[in-house]
Amino acid sequence: MVTELIKDRAFATEAGTQRFARRHGRDRPADAYRAMYRLQFSALGLGTYLGPADAATDVRYEAAVEAAVRHGINVFDTASNYRCQRSERALGRALGRLFERGEVYRSELIVASKVGFVPFDGAPPPDPTGWMQAATVGRGLASAGELAAGCHCMAPDFVRATLQQSLANLGLETIDVYFLHNPETQLQVVDRATFRDRLRRAFEALEGEADAGRLRVYGLATWSGLRAGPSERDHVSLEDAVRVAEEVAGQRHRMRAIQFPLSLDMPEAVACANQRVNGAACSVLDAAAQLGLVAFGSSPLHAGRLARRTPAHVPSLPRPAPSDGAGLPETATAAETAVTYARSVPGLTCALVGMADAGHVGANARILAGLPASEQWVQAATKPPAAGCCT
């Protein structure tokens, strides 16, 4: 229970996140919390992507969020389209109860959401294509050409309207990190010059929302864009994205974060030199470090696939934290191995793990409390780059 009298802020702060880390960091390794831009990020965060759009899943997520705060997790990731806006709403209800009870302050938590895919409202509609058209072009938030692939939009008015809806869903005044969600989707239907122009216009809208206090920083959350090789159609250059932000707002720009899959079977962010910074080839994580970007890894369990089996090339891993009972094997389970890998990759700020119930939270909290895997084990567990991912 938080007891000191503090004038709280509407967003994560240096003092707040440090206070959270001190309160929960006793008897934990030093890297259980990681500093970026003076904030303290828990090495594991709670993701909210998976699950059906129903009330039972809402309840489970709400319980997971409350358990996560009590277990020392202070990073929460969602998106407007996750479970038809229900993930944002469940997260908002859980956080509201925690704030009301005084268990945690808003300034102690880092909350991220996303804009890009047109979200349904509570449940999939009978005519998804018509719904997305009506929700964007029909409302005057985008032109017909700006609705890419029938489902994805980065038009400035759509970005602003979706942010307002996300704030209402979450019950917050400010979102700490607001991502453009899978912007590479646009590259399936437009050329790179058009993509760059749309990125610039979206950044202009996001800088304005940051000036208004509705978000703190923004960034790019990708699926394939940061895993692809430079010659692939959906490749996204981080250096150029930062340049676009600088063109919009100079050195004061708020394009400060990226998100990408990082797992035992999707290791491109560390294994592939598919980015260039100052003319030199480097990995996504190296580029993030050079460009000053907070790096979030997503999908460490690859939608549960890695909870069922560990890839054959991965060495066995000692159980990463003391077990809760006798008789458990000394080596980690497939799920523990996968989450420990993501939590241990050097240079990653936070690994986001889907946690749809309190039981998942407890298991992952034990990994957060344990020592990370050695760099030697991480190197051995990282499979060599796929052909073409660096070209």
C-alpha cells in the first residue's frame, strides 16, 4: 500500500517510477528495472492482445492487471483494436480500482497504446469492411485512399480521434507511449514516398497531441517492419523515421520508442544487421541504442507456440528463479525458457508478455525476480540470421 502524501501526476514520472522500483525491487536483481529517459521500466510488461472479445476475458485481464502491479510490474501495453477496444477498457477499469484504493499512483505506471488498425466497438460487426469504411472515410477522418488494405489508417484526424477514444477507454488524461501500429501495412499498397509523407503527417498530429499533454512520447510498433531486410517491401528504416520526426519537430521531437517481436524463433532484432545508422549496418537493438529509442519486445511466447515447445537449437536453461515447491524439475519449462530469453537480451528495455490471467502473472513474476540468463546462453539460444534478413 502506498502511504506517503504525494501530489500525483497524470503520467509516468521519474520520481514515481523510481518509487515503484524501490518498493518492489528489494531482493531482486538490479536489472529487474531498467532506466530510460529517467523512467524505471520493469523488465517484463503485461500485454493484452490475445483472447476473445467477451466479458469473461475482460474479468481475467482485470485480475491480471491488478496482480501485475502487486508483483512489481509497472509497464502495460494495449491497443485500440485489441479485442475490439475491450482490452483498453479492461485495463482502464483495473487501473482505476488500483488508483482509487491507493495501491499505486498513476505516476508509477507506464501505459502504452496504439493507433493504426480501425477498431471495432466491443464485438466484431456483421460487415467488418463496411464498418471500417464508415468509421474512417464515413466520419470524415480520412480520404478513401488513406484507408490502406481496407483496415489501416494513419491519417491525422483518425490518429487524433483514436487517441481521444483510447484515453476515454483507459480513463486516463495522458498515455505515456503511443505507437503507430504496424505502419508497414501501408507499404503493401503505397510507394515509399507516399509512406514517408503519411508518416510525416501522422508525426505532426502526434507532436501536437504531445504538446497538448495527451501523450508523452510516440513511436512505431511493428510486426514485420523491423524484422524485414532492407530490400523487402515492408522494411522500415529507424534512422529515416527519426529523420522524419526531426523534420517535423527538430531535436525536441517525441518519437522515442519502438516495439517489435523478439523471441527464440523471431530473433531478428538482435541477430540481423538490417538497419543502417550513419552509414553502418547494425541490428534493430543497436540502432535503437544509437538513436536513443526505448525498445519494447513483443510476442516472446509467439502466441503460445513457445510455451508448448522449446526450439531444438536452444540449450537447456536452469530454472530462472527459486521454485515455489518441492519436486519441480531443475530446468526451466518451455514457457520459462522463452520469457527468460526475451527478458535477458542485452539492450531490450522491456519484454511484453501476454498475461490474460493472474496465474500467468505469478509465473512471470518469478522470472522477473530471478537473475537473467547469461550472455553466453543468450548468444547460444539466438539462432543465426535467416538468409536475406540483412540484405
